Amino acid sequence: MEPVPPISLADDFKADSSYIEHAPVHKRFKSLEERQKALDDALAIDPGVGVWSLPAIQMYLVTLVVCCCSGDSGFDGTVMGGINAMEQYQRYFGMNGKGSSTSIVFGIYTIGSLSGTIPASYLPDKFGRRLSMFFANLVLIVGAVLTANATSRNMFLVGRWLTGVGSGCAGASAKSYLAEVSPAKSRGAYMGFLNSFYYVGQMAATGMMVSTGNYNNDYSWRLPLYIQVVPAAFNVLFIFFCPESPRWLCSVGKSDQARSILAKYHSQTSDPNSPLINLEMEEIEEKIEIEGADKRWWDFRPLFRTPSDRYRIYMVILIGKNFHTTCFDESSNTGIFTGTFGQLSGNGMITYFLPILLGNAGITSQSRKLTLNFVNSVTSYAGALAGSFTVDKFGRRKNLLFSTMTITVILAIATGLLSQEGNAARSNAGITFIFLFMVVQALYPAEVLGYQARAKGLAFLNICSQAATLINTFGLPVALEKLTWKGKFFSFISEKEIA
């Protein structure tokens, strides 16, 4: 067996055996024990900020501002599922909720998010995480306003494309930023909260459509689209009151400023020369090559440079839920197969087309469809919170394996229960298991990739997950129109077993 590389002191995540095999090597420490002892000694002197201290409360407010980007993604990615079920919207644009005409409406958002990978790989490293979030949310606001005021299908599609560009770029910047500014000892909870905030946006979108769906005019679907502006505007207004990423500051030669920020938010004594801050700065400066590939936005070689890097990118392509539930940090390797199979395992179908599935299961009332769509958002949020606050206790791999196996069983049960058409009791039970699927699907957050590869890794992840989402958004409406929806469930069970 190869020697065990050490875990990252600056990030202080619990490591499992798979992580240790692929962890980055630190020049100063020769073994895991040495690094752990150094960290323990530093924490004994400086245990970090208190939970209810002023710096901690300020950090909570910073997190709330950043989480608006995740809320953006949840709102924007979910709102069309409910609107697509509204007869008012279907009449206005001459659609029926299924088929190729619906595919382009859902797919154009995904294409926009794919387009956003270019600025997402360039802006955060060039201009900083805050400025990247600011400009991305401005684009999102323009797209939301265009969509809400659309008088033609083409205008609607342009707005949805811009919304996708802004949401994708803002989300990638937010994940990089919060991973780099949050205290190491509680970073798992911070990142989990960011991930789970997707469902806050989802709940806001689906919840308000329960009410607006009863309107007999165009505001039934226009009003939710206007509300897309709110989280993005909140981020735009307050993001520059938040500190810049210490790691980005180090990468542009502003180490003193980075040290001051770390001291304020990570040290109990606010001492920039605290042993804990010295350890964090040492690791940050070692990992950053100021003239390296992070300065060349087109250079993706750091993602494939070493066996460890290739392993992480391999993980990016496959395991996790999707891009909005994944964040990157250098100390864990367990989660970055996060795009393809996560998107193809059924969550996309439920997120975008749950009202159609409910209709196929025998529920014809528009109001009940929208209500159950909202209930699904609430239960999904519960699962996301459960994953956020248990991942540090049980580890990434255990959460992943438990979630994947449970999802496979739930999909199989749901398919069986819904196999007989016209059976109300079985249909209701099957719908319950669909909701349980989304609870478990939300349990797994992941953190990977070093600083130099973080922005590019998030962009690469976005490419993978959005490419898989194109299959959902372009293929599923046609499939739901041409094939039996139970056949789609069987295909998702197979994909989840492979994942």
C-alpha cells in the first residue's frame, strides 16, 4: 500500500480511505500525523470564532448574500415546471405542456447555463469572485425582466437563455467564494447550507405558483417570472459589503489583505499571526502558483495534470446530484462525479415535469398539481438540510452510497406502485415515493479541487451536468408524449444502478 498523504489543514475535513489515496501532498509535513498534530496545536491556542460572536454573525450575513445565487438557481430552474402546468401560459403561447415545443423552452435555459461556462471559467479568477457574482446576476436580472414581459415566444426564449447564462456563472462563483472565505472547522455546514438554499428558491417559486395559478389572466405566470429578480437583486446590492476571497487575494499578490480577512473570520483573537492563520496562509500560498494556469482562463490542464486531478474530474462527470449541489475544495475527493449520472437519474424529470407526471398518475386538477409541486420542494429541502448537517459526521462516501442505494429502491417501488392505471390508492402511494426520491437525492454535497482548478473545475462540472440536462429538457417532453412515463422510470433505475 502506498504511503498515506496528509489531509488539508486549511480545510479540516474528515477523510475516508478513498480521500487519503488521492489527497494533495504538503511540502512541510511528511505524514498525516504531523499535519494533524500541527492543526491540533494551532486549534488549542486559537479554537476559532465562537458560534454567536460578532464575526460569526457577520459571516452568517455574508453567507445569506452568497446563498442568493443558489436561490437564483433553484428558482430559475424550477419555475418553468409549474408555469408549464398552467393553462393560462399554454394558451398564451399555444403549447400543450409536452412535445418539442416545450423542449426548447426548457432546453434554452440549459443552453444558456452551458454558455455561462466561459465567463464562469474566466471572470472569477480574473476579477474576483464578488465581481463575477455581481455581473452574472445583472445578466440574470435582464433575462428575468425580458421573460416576464415577453409578448412573443422568441422574446421569451431570449430571456430564458440570458437567465441561464447569469444563473450558471453566478452559481459557480458563489461556490468558489464561500468555500474560500468560510472557517475551516465549519465549512461543511456552510457549503451544505449554500447547496440546500437551492430548495429555498425552489420553494419560493412553487409556493407562489400555488396562489398565482388561480389567477385568470397572464399574471398567473408572469408574476413568478418577475420574482426571479429578487434574489439576484439582493446579491447585487450587498455583495460588495462582503469580504473578497482570501485565496483570490493571495493569487493576485494581496497576501496581507487576505491574512486580515482570515484573522477576522477564522481566529478567536482576530490575530493575523495566530498559529491557525499562519497554517491556513501557508497552505494557501503553497497551493497557489501566482503565474500559473489560473491566470490563463483557457488552460484547463490543471484539471488533468496529476492522477489525483484526473481522479477528481472523473468523479465530476458521474456521481453527485447536479451542479447546484456541488462545491469544490481541495481537501476531499469524494464527490465530483457530480454531473452526468446525477442529472440522468431522475431528479431532472421530477424537477421539470412533476406536474405532468402527476397528471399521468391520475391527478387532473391544476391547483392540486401546483400544490404537490410545492410539497415536493419542501421535502427536498428537508433532505438537503439533513445531508448538510450529517456529511461531516458520517463522511461523503457513506452519505453517497446510502443515498444512491436508497434512491434505486425508491424508484423501483414507485414504478411498481404506479404500474396500474386507475388505482387511486397505488397512485397516491407512488407519488409519496416520488417525493421520498427527491428527499434522498438531496442528501449528498461534495467538495473537491484545489484553488488553481476550482473555477475551471466548476465550469467543467457545469458543462457535464448541463450537457446531461439537455437530454432531460429536450428529450423528456417528447418521451413523455410518445412513451409511457413508467418506461422512463425504468431507464432512470438502470442509470442510478450504474452510477
